[in-house]
Amino acid sequence: MKKVKVVEIGPRDGFQNVKEFIPTETKLRIIDQLMAAGFQKIQITSFVSPKAIPQLRDCRQVVEHCLAKYPKNKLFALVPNFTGARLAVEAGLTEISPVLSLSESHNMNNVKRTVAQSIEEMKKIRQAFPDVKITQDIATAFGCPFEGEMPVEALVELVGKLHVLGIRAFTLCDTVGLAYPTLVEKVFRTVKKAFPSDEFNVHIHDTRNMGILNSYVALQNGADSVQSAVGGLGGCPFAPGASGNTSTEDLVYMLNKCGYDTEIDFAALLKTAKYVHSVIDGNFSGHQINIPEKPCVIRQV
Ligand code: COA
Ligand code: ZN
């Protein structure tokens, strides 16, 4: 069986776009259920300005609770700048995902910096925290809500600039769901060829119902892990048209059927997704949460 790493990012990307504050206890209960379902790696929050994303203002509490309870799991957080990286490391995290965008306009909208300024910020982060694992998020890697489809050459150039800073792991993010299978194939083949020893993960939004397909194509073309959000919750508040991530339960269901070993307990995951759906008023793109119990017999031959 082919092993595949499914990285749950619902507690960050999923929650960040929800208007009403989700009580910290509810966030922790959801993370507990995800842990029980078998996730080894979860993005549990982000250390961003509470003015920009008030929903995640409890980031420190969430991190402290989870590190104490799950010391063996890989827990990480998104950070938009040096301040966020410092706060995340002070809270005890040993892995962070700094974010910058491939497109200038989304980077400015999202983190109020030019791409060059963000690269300088990444340099400071890399130098200040040499022992922290950095998995660099590249937003709008496939397309931008303001600039449209992004050329793969520009992505290779940006990865190159980050690579020379010592950053060796990347997550290519389809922030508003503009990717499509042949583009995903081209992007993964190109970056893997240009940087064969670097890690490339995939993060897709399901805006146009291509989340599962694009994630699958990324895996087939060498993606080291696939990110998704429970229930298909998610979206960037600074990207017009942003919608939910690929839903983790839809993804795990598909991967299980296709013979991948996800090490996730699907029944426990689906129960968690339904719980999230029942307690959060948000934008869910998942399909499995709406299927009634025992709708029909799905026989595997
Ligand atoms: N965490 C907490 N507080 C932060 C912070 C962080 N990472 N970065 C900055 N701040 C605080 C500063 O301390 C300052 O506080 P003050 O007003 O009380 O003095 C304030 O925010 C402004 O700081 P500044 O450096 O000028 O930030 P900014 O206004 O230029 O905002 C970002 C830039 C990146 C901090 C902000 O745009 C942000 O957090 N964006 C979130 C992006 C995001 O998460 N998008 C979705 C995921 S892709
Ligand atoms: Zn996202």
C-alpha cells in the first residue's frame, strides 16, 4: 500500500474565515477529535495580527494546550511576518509555515508587503530560528484573484530565492481554487525537477469542485503531503472569491478507495466533520457531511 501524508489544516485555514468567534474549548475539542482520528500533523492556528484575523486571537492558548497534550505529534502554525514567527517559537512550536504570495497584489492585500519585503522577512526568520523547521507557504502559487493564472517560471524563480536562504520545504497553495489538473501536473513536475531534494506539499481550495482531483494529481506527480480541512471549511479573508479547502473526509475517502494508506480512521474523521458542521456557522465544501447514514451499499470488488 502506498503511504500518503494527509495534513489537517482546518483549525487554521478552516477557522480563520469564520466570523463568529469559535470558543477556544470548541477549537480544542475539534483538535482532540482529529487527533483521535489519527492525524500525525495538524496546523493548529496562526500567529497573525488579531486585528487582521480576530478569530485566531487565542493562538497562544491553543498551542500551549496542544503541545502539552500531544508532545509527539507534529503541530505547526502559519505566520505572516517576523513577529508571528517569534511569538510561535516563544509558545513552543518547532515548526512554522511563514506565508508569502507568488503574486504581488495578493501579497500586499494579505500581509501588506511587497513580495521582496516578504522575502526579506523570511530571511530574518530563517536566520533567527535556525533550529525551527520552516515549511514555506506560497499562496496564489497557481493563480491569483487579482492577477489570474500565475506562470510556473515565476514560481520557480521565487522558490529559488527562498531556497538560497536555506528554506527547503514548501507548500504550494491554490488560494482561490484556480488550479486545474494539467496545471497542477506541470507545476509539480517543474518544481520537483528544478529542486529535486526539496519538499513540496499541496494545498488546494475546492472553489470549482476540483479540489480532490487536483490533490490527487499533485500526489501522482510527487507531492510530499496533501493539506485539507475537515468539513471543507476554509478560505482567505484577504482573497475575494475564496472558498473552502478540499475536505479532509472527501479526500481520505478517495485515497482509501484508491489504495493509499492514510492511517486515518475514516469513521472517526467523518464524525468529527459532522460535529464541526453542527457547531460552526461557516462555509463547508465537503460532500460526505451531507450524505445520510447508510445511503446505499458501496461494495468494493
Ligand atoms: N501577531 C500578533 N500581532 C502582530 C503580528 C503578529 N504576527 N504582526 C504584527 N502585529 C501587531 C503589531 O504588534 C502591531 O500592534 P499595535 O497596533 O498594537 O502596535 C500591529 O499588529 C501592526 O503591526 P504591523 O507590523 O504594522 O503590521 P501590519 O498592520 O502591517 O499588518 C500583518 C501586517 C501581516 C501582521 C497583518 O496583515 C496580518 O496579520 N495578516 C494576516 C494574514 C493572514 O493570516 N492571511 C490568511 C492566511 S494566508
Ligand atoms: Zn488556504
